[in-house]
Amino acid sequence: MAEISTAGSTTDKVKAYQDGVQKLPDLSALCLSGGGIRSAAFALGVIQGLADRRILSKFDYLSTVSGGGYVGSLLTAWVQRAGYDEVEAELRGGLPARARISPLQHLRRYTSYLTPRAGLLSTDTLTLFALFVRNLLLNWLILIPALIAGIVGVKLLVQLCLIIPRDSPSWIAAIGVFGIAMIGAAVLDSVQQRPGWGDESSGRQRFIWYEMLPVLIGGSLISIAALKFYQFSSESAINGTAAVTMIGGSVFLIAAVLALSFTRPRHRDDTSTFENIRTLSAIHSCAIIAAFAASGALTGYILAVMVGAVVSSQMSVSHLSFVPFVLICLGPPLFVGASFVGELLYCGVTSYVRWGDAEREWLARAAGYHGRAAAGWAIAMPLIFGGAYVILHFLNSDGGKLPTITTLAVGGGGAGLVASLIGKASSTAAVIKKGYATIKDRSAALILAVSVPLFFGVLVSTLSAIVDATIHDGQFISFAAPLESKSLNQLMTFFAAAFGLAVVASWAINTNRFSLHGIYRNRLIRAFLGASKADRSPNHFTDFDQWDNIRLNELWPAVKGKGKPPHLHVINMALNVVATRELAWRERKALSFTATPLSVGCGDLRDPAEPPATDLRWARGYYRSAEKYGGPMDLGTAMTISGAAASPNMGYHSSLGLSFLLTFFNVRLGAWLGNPGPAGNHTFEHRGPVLAAKPMFEEALGLTDEGKAYVNLSDGGHFDNLGLYEMVRRRCRLIVVSDAGADPNCAFEDLGNALRRISIDLDAEIDFQSLKIVKRTNPPTASGSYCAVADISYREGGAGLLLYLKPDFQGIEPAPVRSYAIKNTQFPHEPTIDQWFGETQFEAYRALGRFVVNSIDGKPATPYSDIGSFISAVAIRNSQLAAASSDTRSLIEAAVKRATDAVTGFRTDLRDLAEKAADGFVDVVPGETAEK
């Protein structure tokens, strides 16, 4: 490949790159799709077929995804170690020249790469189980202490308020004042951000930290203060309501005055409204501020009335005091509801101001955030307190009901395990398309809808009950009375210990190593990268050799002294952005992320402070040198992340309901690495997060995005399962795509997804000349095709050809393929979840791939001088078959017409003959006259 000069400024570099690409000869690419070991086996056959045609070494790029990356990485490492000449000769069937064992023979030994020795009690299976359990417990060492610290923190907040005596008005006032201050801070920040007032447009993170959290904490403190106040002087309810009303109005008034006084006035061009409160006359401004203060007074009044109604009730359930329980659970929701009603007054009075629409939209969105947080609080608090009470009540009543508790634990844990297992399947709520769900799909969705909240409820309740039993001698920590000083000290110690353990564990444990990613990675390296290691010396006990792996930056540009230079390997991954604010990505929830021997990064990544790019034809994202990124990243790690199909965040397959379950049960094949963009300036060289707790909770709650210091990477198939997207970005003009993804109905979901995103993002169109690949029938019929050819059109100029290959069974394949296919009616689209291929299964897919490449041009084993000639020959052959098919159809239609005409004529002649016979018969009847 020719070198492109990129000297000068950024603009000059981009221009030089564009001009350089236009001057290059036609770039070519081989794309190997995802699909697990099934795709790897088929892709190996495709590679052998291309070697038979003498064009394998002529590709400039090798683009791989997931299972295609297994064999693609094998090929890359093999070429790096031996050179293309030797590799092609052996792929065509020659004897191995260097290794003690052929790479292909090594691969056949490890077709069941996860557990080469089959059997439930085999050493490999038990080793895999031991690794999973160990990693699961290490992950729980981070997650469970962090959850316990949160639960204990809530209990501490309640206890610190309960220990204040009811006859101490100064302490009650202190709690109330602190709660009011929190609410006031939230209102102040709200005014600074609102259109028409401050319009700072600071974004979601500031809203969460400076508005939503203060409202939750402040609402709880105000509720507790109200409880103490009513307990101290229950006869002062009327005066208390009046006081809270005045305080509400005063807080809103002070917040408005402070915001307008200390917030920097913004220029007209910097705001989202063309008029604001500062541009009005003093009278109109004061009127709006008065309306704002009145809404605060109304909020305070409604809050006081609702809290008073709760406090005045006399209900209680055993040790669970009803009033404190309800106030703790409903304090923030009550305040959010009161605020919403207060805003009604403000919105009605200010309906004619010129920025009213913008402000009302802002208030509605803020209400949505507050409502979601309040609902979460209203669910979590009953679980923390009520759940613990229920569990300990059953455990302590009648001498203890251990079977009941055991049933609860097994039921909740089983629900979580079932949800995590179902969550890995393709037919879940995360991927079911509207209108296409089957009964089986809906059943899985129903199971998930029940099991996920059941598990979460049991988990939180159980942890809370453990805390109570440990601190309070097996008893529930009641709301009715505060803990003794000894128990309170123990509770604080418990909090410090849980918090400290979570911090230390998250610092010491690499979240990438102690997940399924590490287990998966080691076995892929052994099977596919170890295949080409000539002097491989594995540990005799474990069968692993650390020298099987290769660093990415050592793979290119050339293998000195070994003939033809290797292809440039592009390994495709998905950068998950489930919580992104970019609306254009709200469905895909992922970006294309690539790793090559030169660089690692994302072509669509941008600084959040920058405006969206207007020209999508050339990559303007962020990349880091492969020599430094990720520690540096090696080929085994890149191959493993590219195949991380099961992860809590899975691009457009993501389901928020499953994320927590998959994280908790450590069903995580993906990895966390530094952001290649500006946010990762200090993290992109790390092998994983410094503190694991934060990214793990972000993964569990679906909070991954492109703007944090670390990004979540998973299977490239979560964005583009063909590896085609990045080859079009690089303006390749000759592309061969091997699509061995599971597609038994030939719905072409992966192909359609790739073509749609290419058209939207990359300013290119791909149009198929014909697409006559049909699903398998039983018995098979040779009525379809294994391939299709498409025209590539780049809108800045230039055109190309794409050859699309897809496995099919027509009954004309080699005998080993037919033998396996007849016994397995799902072939060649068996489920991707099957990663334990035997020799027969692996060979059937490999032989099919080789047969497809060697037969689609109608000239088996004919070598070609270049890739373009081969694709053109396939296109001509397809046209001939289509024409022949058309001629055959015309002949059949003509024959049918002739047969129909003949039958119609025969029936006419027969009718005439019958009529004549009848006339003759009448004529000859004795005694009959001619008239008759």
C-alpha cells in the first residue's frame, strides 16, 4: 500500500489524506463476519478458497468481527510468523514447512476451544467452572460491599435523625434548616439553568448532582424534621403549615434574587431564547419574581398539608412504625409532587412571557428526572426497611421459619440466574422486533419482566436484613426508637468497613481480568494464536503458553525477508453509548471502534464541546497509537473484545432491565479501557480502570457513554456484524464479505443494518444487482445462490464492487457437507450459542466455505491475477444464471401454455364429438322421426 503524506496543519492533513486516497490504486478488503465458531469455520474455508484462487495475499485490508476474528487473527499471526508464501501454500493443501504440527491441525484439536476435553466432569469443564465461581466471588467483593455501604448509609441517616430527642427544638430546627438549604441550593441551580432566567445549559451531570440529589436528601430531612416538629407540638399544626408556606415562598424568592444577582448575564446569541427576564421592565420582572415566590409558597403549603396528613395518622404495624416509615419512603416523592403543583401556578401566571414555551419544556424535562428519581427512592426505601422487617419477622416468629427464608433466597437467586441466562439469548426483549415476536419470544420477555425485579427486591431486602441482624442481635432496627449508642457505633463501623472494602477491592481487582473476558481470552489465544507458533512450549499442566500472543503494534507494516507483506488487520468492536445524549445514536446505542497495528480508536468519537461534524465522508474521530493504547493492546485482547457477544451493554441489543443482572452474575465478556478521545488523556494507556466500582455500576445501570474517562467495549456485531462499515469508511473499492451470522430465514438483518448505517454516516451507497440467496428447504433444492454482487458508489467520486458470500445448503455440496447437513436440519445456521464444535461439525462448515468460493464463478480452481477479475467473473456468472433462469422460466411458461391450449382443444373436440354422437344416436332409434 502506498504511503500518504500528512504533513502540516490539521486541515492540510485531511486534504492530503483525501487526495492521497483518490490517487491510490483500488484498495481491497476481505471482511469476515461474526457468528462464533460457526463463522470461524466457514471463514476458514473461504480463506482456503481464496488461496486456491491465488488472490488471498492481494487484499490490502482484513476486517474481522467476533467469530470471523478468530480465524482472521490466526491468519494474521500466521502470516506475521511465516510469510504469505508459506501460508498460502499450506492453505492450498501443502505440507507444513516449519511447525512441528500444522496450524490447521492444531486448530482442529481446539475446535471446542472453551473445553477441548468434553464431558461434564472433564478437567477442562471443571476448570472453567472453578474460574467462573472465583471471578464471580471477586466481583461480588466489589459490588456487594458497595451495595451494603449504600444501605447502611440510608439507615445511618435515619438513625442520626431519630436520636434527636423530640423535646429539642434547636436540633429539630437544625435538621429542617439543613433540608431547606439543600432544597434552596437545588432551586438556585434551577433558576441559573432555566431558559429566560440564566440559561446556562450546563447539561445532565450538573442537573443530577446539583438538583436531583439535593432534592432527594432535602426532601427526606424536611420530612423527618416535620415528624419531630409534630411530635414536639402536635397542637401547632396550623402554625406549622403557615410557617412552611412562608419558608417555601422565601426560599424561592431568595434563590431567584441570588441567581439574578450573581449569574453572569449572557449575550443574546449565547441563549436559547431571544428575550429573558433581564430585558423586561422592572415592573414586569418583579411580577415574574413574585409569581415564582408564590409558586414556592404553594409548594410549601401543599408539602405541609401532605406531611401533616401522614403524621396525624395513628397506624402502626408491630415494630414497624407506620408514620416514620412512610415519611422516609415518601418524603422526596411528596416534595416532588408539591413542587409540580406549585409550578402549575407559576406556569399559568407566566403563560404570556415570550420565553414561556422554552421554560415550560425545561420544567417538564426536569419534572421527568425528578419523578424518576423519586419513584426509585420510593421503591428502594421500602425494600431496605420493609424487606428487612419481613425477612426477620418470618425468621424470628415461632422459633424461626428457616424453610421459608431458604425458599425466598433460592427463589430470588434462581430468578436472577434465569434472567441472566435468558439475557444472553437473541430472542429477548432487548432484540425482539416489534410485530415479529413469537410466543417463545414473548414468554422469555415475560420471564424477564418478573425475574429481574424479583431478584433485585430479594437481594436488597436480604442485605438489609443481614445488616440489621448483625447490628441488632438478629432483630429488625425499628423506626419507633433510636438504637443504643453501642449499636449505633457498630452501624457506623459497619458502614466504614463496607465502604473501605469496596474501595480497596475496586482498586486491587482488574474488572477486565476477573470477568468472563479473561477466561474467554486465554482460550481463544491458545486455540487460534497458538496455532502458528512453531516452537510452542505450553505449560504441561495448564496447556497455556504466554508467547502465543502478539502485540498489535508488532504486526505491520511488513514481515522482513518473508515475501509479500501482510494485510492490515482491522479488528472491529463496539463502543457502547447506551446513555448517550446524541439523539442520532438513540437506537444503535454504540459506535464503531477499531483496533489496528497502527492505531486504536473511534472514527465517530468527538469532543462533547464540539459541534457535530457536517462532513461524514472522512474519519474525524479520535485514535491513539497502538504502541501505547491499552498497555499496549495485544492481538488476543482485541480479538476477544471483538467477540464479546454476552455483555450487560450490547449496543442496539442492550436492555436496561438486564444490565444489572448480567453485571451481578458476571456475564461480562466486554472490557473497560481508556477513552481514546480528550476525556481519556490520562487513562488511554491503562489496562483497565484504576477503580473498578464506578465503571461496573455504570455498566449495571446502562450509564455507558462516550464522554467518560473509560469506555465500555464489546462485540463488534453490536454495531456492524459484517466488518463492512469500516472498509467503506476507508474507501475500499473491491470488497469480499463472508457473512456466516445465524440467519436461517435469510432476513439479511446484519447486511441491512450495515448498508443503512453506511448510507447515513459514510456518504456511500451499495446496490445489489440481485439478491437471490434463499433459506434452506428440506429436502434441499438448488434454487438459490451462495453469493450476490453489489455496486459501490462513493458520492465524492469513485465506484467499486462488493462480493457477498453466505452459507446455504442446496444438496450439491461435497459428500462430507451433505452427510452432516442431512442429519442436522439447522445447518448451516445452527445457533451461535453452540461454541463446542466437534470435528464433523467444524469440517462441514469449513468445507462448505471452500466449496462456495471455488464454485461461484463456474470455473472451479481457476486462479486469478487480481481480486477485481474474480469478482467480475462471479458477477458475469450470476448474470448468466439469472438469464438462464429467465429463459427457463419462459420455456416453462410456454410449455404450460401449450399444454393448457392442448387440453382446452381436446376438451372442445371431445364435446363436439359427444354432441355428434348424441345426434347420431337419436337419428338411428327405431320409430323416431327426424324432427325428434
